[in-house]
Amino acid sequence: MPVKTQNTFNRKTACLMIQLFAPFFNLLSLLFHVTPKNNDQTLIIQPLPGIGDMIWHLPHIHSIAAISHTGKVSILTKPRSKADRLLSGDPYVDQILWLERNPGKHDGVSGFFRLVTELRQHAFMTVWILHDSHRYAWASFFAGIPIRRGYGQGIQHLLLSDPIHIDEPQLKLHPIEVSNLLLEKYTVPKIESEPVLLLASETTEKIDKHFANVKKPWIVIGIGSSEPVKQWGEERFAELIITLRQTHDCSIFLAGGSTEQGMADYITNKATEASTKVHQAIELPIDHIAALIAKSRLFVGNDTGLLNMAASLSVPSIGLFGLTPPLTHSKYMHCLQPPPPQSEQGMAGITAAHVLKRINELFTHRK
């Protein structure tokens, strides 16, 4: 009961502060106002770091771009998102700006003002902050961006030019749902019901040419993981691939980053011992991996950015989920969890037979 009273007090205090200081911040914003060069440039700040995080926000990026003056947006995001290559073929994206933190040139007080300086040089008209942090709201404010929109939580509410408010419990929802609320509150029509990754035609042509001699259909296996709890394991992947090739006339690719090279080599060697050929797509640029997946019949993999990417390419995608909650945002994503009583075993509770059964059910859906 005391906690509830304290929370109520804090909410009332925050509302009072907003009412008292709003005129001051409005006046201050005039001092930092920058006249935009072309009066029409829009920036989206999406600071979540992963590939999957960027994929999740594609419907919001595209919807905001669709209402902008130019039909395009610039995106400020972190290098781990690989957005420069991931979105290189996206007609809604004008440019990618890097947010370099933890560690990076935008850390600390000096880094904050470095970011402010960089944003001022672009002279954006509008910024959309897809995060509840007040740091990016302050940066946008001091950079003189006239129209500032965001989730409106806490201090951020004071710094927005036309603020809305997303309640704190709602901010704990999945990032997709929170950004859906943002569009809804600003009455921005959502032009896509789920993420759609758009690729450059020249990239898909390069993949066609590079793998022209590899027999179709293709199945891509994503072996990477961001943490051990999400990793199915090299032994199980090897078992699945060997069994899969015994029952399906297809070509199999292993996809992942440089940290998965050792795992990829182990799986390849195991498959070779069983007279099974495997193609490696390790360390390919992310847009090339995307094009490879787009040309494939199926994708199978751990809960990673590649899984989200595959679903956003309209490729039937089997995601392996042990102890982490399954994703539900795409009709192309088929989440496989360990059946009872193996559910407490996490990823170890998912057998190659379970995955193969799901592959058999989906294999004929894409030809």
C-alpha cells in the first residue's frame, strides 16, 4: 500500500512539474531553434542495438517516412544494427547516422554535446524518438530540431514539441507494441501490418550469380545466437542437416557471423563425414545474407536477428525458442518450443526430430 501511495505521489508531482516548466521549455526551445536547410528533413532515432531491433521497427520507419515531405527518413542508430547495409535497398531510407556509445564518441557529457553538434549540422525539421530515454530528447532539443516527437515519459514529455504520453506499464510491452502506440497517438497510418525488409535488386542478382551452380531449393540454417540460452548447439544442427538431406533433395546453407565460424566448420565436417554437402554463408555482408534467405524455400534458426530478417522477407521461418518467449509479430514466423515435459530443459528439449517434423509441414508451402 505505501508503494502505491508513493507511485501516485510521483505521478502527480511529475504532472505538476510538466505544467509548471512547460512554458519555460517552450521559450528555451526558441533560443536553440535552427532553421532547417530544406525545411523537410525527418530523423528517426532508434537506439536499440540489434538487427532484430531494427527489423521490428521497419513498419514504423516506413509509416513515418510515408508522411514526411520527402517520403524518406534518416535513421540514427547503433552500428551493431548493421543498418547501413541492412537498409541499403530501402527506398524509404535516406541515410544512416551512427550512434556510438558504450563505448564510443557519444559517451558522457562531451559525447552528448558532440552528438548535439552533429545533429545541428543536418538541420532536421522533425525527429521521432523511438525510445523512452530523455538523453535523445535533450540532444534533439539542443540541436534545435523544431518538431520533436517521442514516447513522452518523464522529463522527455517536457522536451517534445507536441507531446503525447505513453504510460509506464505500456513501456514494458514489446518494442513493436510500444511503437505501435506512438503511431496511434500521433495518428500516423501504419502502412504495414508486419516488418517488410526491402532489398536492392543488384544485391539479389549478385547472390543469384554467386550461387548459380547450387541446386535449388535452398534452406538456410541460422546457427548464431546472442547468448548461450538461445543456442541450440552444433551437435543438434549437424544431426538436423544430415537427417534433412536424407529426406529432402535440397541445398543447405549455414548463416552466421564471424564468431560462428568454428561452429560452422564443425557442422560442415560432421556433415561431410555423413556424405552430406553443406554451403557456408558465414561472414557474408548482412544484405547478401538477406538476399540469400530471400531466394530460399525455408529458414531455420535460433532466436536472432536473422530469424526476424527471414520472416520480414516473407520466407517461412522456423524459430527455435527454449526458455525465451516466442515472437508473434509475423505470420511467416513459426516458433518451435520444447514440448512437455522437456520444456524446462530449454533449447536442449527441442530435438532434431521436432524440427524436421515442422520442416516437413512447411516445405511445400514455398516453391
